[in-house]
Amino acid sequence: MRLNLQQQIIRIGFFADPPYTSTQGLSEPIGFEPEIINTMAKYFNFTIKYIPCENTHEMFRMLNENKTDFNIGGIVMTYYRYLRMHFFFTHWIDYITFGTRWPEKNHVTYDLLLKPFSYQIWFLLIIIFIMFIILNQFKTSLLKPIQIHGRYIEMNLFWINLSLLFRQQYHWLRFFNTSMKICVILWTISALILTTFYGGFISSILTIPINTGITSIYRLAEECESHNIIPLIQGNKNTVRRFNSSEIDVMQTIWRNVQLVNNTEEELRKIASNSMENNNRFAMITARETLRYFRFLLGDGSIYMPPDDETSSFYPLLVSIPVRLSFEYDRKPFNELIMHIQGAGLLKRWMYLELIRVRNLYEPIQLLIDTHNDYDNNHNDNDEGDDDDESLNNEIQSNKRNHHDDSLTASSLSLIEMKLIIFLYLWCMLINFIVFFLEIFIYKHFFQKIINIIINKVLFS
């Protein structure tokens, strides 16, 4: 039987930690986790009373003093917290990763045309064409030239197969003998597979931005050890303790080179600004969903995130809803509802909708500062608790405009993609000219006859 709370008031303490919860100047929170609370309220028939909290320390104090029933705000379930309060079933798993300034794109190089195949494939292609040359010599010595329309035609096996590789027609194939036809047919099938794979691969390369971004925590540790990157970590107890007490080599390397900051605002200013200290870049060590939120908020080109895999994360975060110890009702129905929501894919949809909503915002930097100045990434046990930066505000608005322009013209090509297409076009033109002059050289007698006929007709007409 479904639990029915009969419109009983459930007090929800909340703290702004986007994308899980945010206020945007409203009296009640919006975001990913308020959607979970609203679904619970409809399903279990209770009334929501939101209670704002200045920081997570106040939030946990009110929960322990029975002034709130639940708390939301991207709260991470840790062992020490689990000893002091109950938690609902973990509804989201986040990861501590890193974000940097978007790396500079590489210059276009001509070796891009060699990337679709490995060097072993190119070596084998050269060997195959050398074999065609050898086979052609055997054919010339063993077989007589083919007579077509009263003249003898030399069937150059190397040139024929090279033409077929570039998908060029060869009109004398029907006059080949059986052995030559078998050889050419097998090569035609192989050439079709090779050219299709090459074309698809080169098209994929053209659509992927080329950059020198750091893709793993191991590479990040190497850059930090080389003093090329300065890692930034908020000076909160939990994150600092995890890195300080860790015996993992990567985390120890990060900790040896770390620079502690006060809040998210300071991290964002260092990441978003073009300035560097001692020619070093900065890396923001924080939760992946936090980075994704600010990447959507600030626009494309603001924050670079590594690919989401096991080599790009330090450790996981179990995001859950804490419940006061004296909560009168069984937590099992609430846990089952959260699992059903997860299974239906609603959590991912709500997170996606929150990021889409953020992408359409045009807020001044001051509102961003007011929202995040009072929290220490929400992954700590002790929490503490403004200046308007016009240059950073202008940069954010510029990035957001570029972000919206890119989203409106997603089908258009960027400048670097146009350069790649132009270089590919020039390479193809160069190959066509080479093939053209080779044909003139190989069939020079035939062209000479045509020129003589034309001259004779012009002179004696």
C-alpha cells in the first residue's frame, strides 16, 4: 500500500549548489533535486516547506536539531556523515575530476592525410604496388600485347590498379584475359574497401576539433610535476583531507603542487582569465557536474573537461538526500521511488533540462558571485559563512553569445574545418595533376599521333 502523508508538511533544507539546486533570485529552489522532491510530494501526498540555509554547516546543524526533515543541495554521502544521519538511496554518482582553460587548437599539418591508416597499412600498400610492378614485368615477358582495332595495347598492371584505387575508369578492361581479370577484380574489391574506410575516417577527423587537451589524471599529474599546470582546490576539509591523506601517487603529486583557493568564484576567475602565473596554466579540481554546469553557463570555449572515463576521475561522489535520524516514516518507500525514477531515466532527463535552462541564461557576473560565494563545493563537513569584475563579465557574455551562435548554426563549419577541407582539396588537385602528366608521358605516342592528325588537317584542309 502506498505511503500517504495526508498533506503533512515536510521541511526541506536547501543550499544552492548548481546543477543540483539553485535559486536564481527565487524564494524556492529550482534544479535537478527539487524535481525529485516534487515527485515525492505528489506520490506520497505531503506539502513541501523549503527552508534556505546559508551553507552546508547550517544545513547539517538544522537537520541534527530536527528543524528540517530532508536536505538537498548536492550533498555527498560520506562515512562520517552516515554515522550522524540517515540517507535516502543514492540518486546520482558524480566524480571528482578537473577542468582547465580550453586548449589552443593545433595548426593544420599535411600529415593529417596519413592519419586514417597506420604506418603498417601504408607500408603494405607500397609493397602491393611493388608486387604489381614485378607482376607486370612477368606479364610483359610471357604474354603478347593485346591487339585492339588494329593496334597493340600494352596493359600496364601497375597503372591499371593505381587508376582503380583512385576510382578512375579504365576502358580496356573487357579485353583482358581471364588471369588479368581475376587479379583486377580482387584488387577492385580491396580498393573499394580501402577508399571507403579512408573517406569515412578522414571525414570523422575533419569534424572533431583538434586540441592538446589533457585527457587523464595521469597526464595532469605529469604536467603539475613539470610545473606547467597549477591545480586549484578549495580549502574545504573533505577534499583537502582526501588528497592530503591519499596514498595514490597521482593524488600525492597533485597535492604537492596544489594551490588552495577560498571559493568557486576564485577558481572560475583563474580558469576563465587569460592570465597565467609564471607561464603556468590552472586546473580546477572539482566535481564533474559542477564543471558541466559552469561550462554551459559560461559558454563554449570557457572550460575544457576531459572525456568521461575511468582515467579522468580521482574518486566518485555519492550524491544523496540526508534525512534526520528521528524521521517518523519508513525510508524504504522513498528509496523504492528513487530507484524507479532512476530506472525510468527521469533523473538524466531532469539533469539535461537543467543544463539546457542554464545555457539560455544571460546573467551578470554579480549574480554568479552571489550564488557561489557562500559554499565550498558542498563536499565538506565544515563550511565558512563581493566585487563585480567587469572584464570577466564581458568575457562570460561573449562566450555565451558565441555559444548561442554556435547552437543556432550547428550545421555550419568552423574556420579550422574549412582549412582542413581546403588543404584536402589542394592535395586532391595535386594528385590529379600528377596523374594527368603521367598519362601524357605513358601514352605520349598516342597523343603524338592525335597531334599530327590535327596538324595535317589544319595544314592541308
